[in-house]
Amino acid sequence: MSNFLMQILEKEGVPTHFVEELNDRETVVKKVSIVPLEVIIRNISAGSFAKRFGVEEGIVFDEPTIEFSYKNDDLHDPLMNAYHAIALKLATREEIEQIKSMAFKINDVLKAYFLKLGVKLVDFKLEFGKTADGTIVLADEISPDTCRFWDAQTNEKLDKDRFRRDMGGVEDAYKEMMHRVFGD
Ligand code: TMP
């Protein structure tokens, strides 16, 4: 699914790490150094946003939000703003601007794509990498592990929240997402 979505994004002008899918388990990707930021875009309140701000899940935002967290397991990936990332030299101001505009473009493309499949793209996490020549590309993965997907009619969760919240039906939800994306 991740490779497929990356190819859709490439066609829409978003540079990604994707080079070639060799088989079900192996993909050739560009060598990058990962920018140590988790970039989270949200269209609808859920998860840590709902918890942090004391609001219910399901509030549809007028505009998407963006936030960064510092990829650092020892510190539990703390939330940070762009100034903090620049101060810590995790990325330059220009790179942050580029990452922001790529992330919003990715949201526009994926939100419309999933809506056609009857799925609301609630929120998702992206990671970006830098190639040897300094180009910023979308890296890592996009999947039900890194996105919240809700059925557009019923709001049924079709993502890793089923596992995180011990709801059961994880495998069926992932199969349903694969079915919506690839058919049969
Ligand atoms: P959150 O509401 O827990 O902050 O998560 C926002 C989105 O980012 C959600 O779709 C899950 C995804 N995510 C990851 O893929 N990896 C992570 O480590 C975290 C914290 C969130």
C-alpha cells in the first residue's frame, strides 16, 4: 500500500524515496538520511490531539493542522515547533518550509484519493529524508499503521487504532483497506 501511495504522490509531483518494487517484501528506495522529525497532519480531531486539548474525537477542522515531534525514543518523541527544530539543527528554515508545503500537498492528494474509496483520512504521520544532493523526499511509509482511516459512512476505524485500543478486528480492518485500494 505504501509503495502504491508513493507512486500516486510521485505522479502528483511529490518527490518520494520510491524507486522500484522488487516483490511483495522488497522495495528499492533512494538512500536518504532521515530528518529526525515526525510530521503529523490532522483533518479531524482524534488521538493525542483530542486528549491534549480535551475535545471529543471527530471535530472536522476548517483547515488541516500540522505538528512536529522530535524522533527520539529516549525522550519519547516530544512535540516541538519549527523554531525548536531549527535551533537544534534538525533541519534548516528552508527545509522546514519545504517539508510543510509537501506535507499539505500530500494531504490534499491522499484526502481526495481516500474519500473516493469511502474513507476519511483523519490524520497521519510522515517522515522525510534527504538524498546525497540535499533533495528532500517523502520517505518511510504510509499505511494503516501511520494513518487514521475512518469509514466515510459509519466512522468505523480501519487502522492501527483497533490494535492500540484493543478493539479487535485489526486484520479485517487492514484487509478492508487493502480491498478498497486494490479491489478484489
Ligand atoms: P497521535 O494522535 O497519537 O498523535 O497520532 C497521529 C497520527 O500519527 C496517527 O495517524 C498515528 C500516527 N502516528 C504514527 O504513525 N507513529 C507515531 O509514533 C505516532 C505518535 C503517531
